[in-house]
Amino acid sequence: MVLVIVEALELVVFYLDVLGRTALPLLLMLTVVQFALVALWYMHLKFDSRYFSWLFVCGMILAAAIFIAAWATLDILL
């Protein structure tokens, strides 16, 4: 149910162009949350060592940080 709510938020942010240029970072954050939920639940990482969960989630956060840095460098972000 949580994934449905996160997906609905992504669709609202994407189709209602109310947020303007801040929609892109918000969509990226929602994607990170959705990735973490899918990795922890459907890949059964919540039953494995916390190290694996930490590894997957931190990797996605690092990738998001690199995208934000690239966007800021190219003046795409705000």
C-alpha cells in the first residue's frame, strides 16, 4: 500500500506542473524512497543482514547525490 501511495505522489508531481523546477528533485527523492521500499521488501533484504540493506540504500542515495550535483553544475536545478 505504501508503494501505491508513493507512486501516486510521483504521478501527481509529474502530471500537475505546479512545482515547476522543484519537481525534478522531488521526483528523485520519491524514486529513492520507492527503490528502498522495493529493495527491502521484494528482495527480502529486511530478513537479511542490515549491511545489505544499508549497502543498497546508500548506493541509491549516492547516485541521487551525483545526479543533483550534475544538475546543479549544469544549472538545471533551481
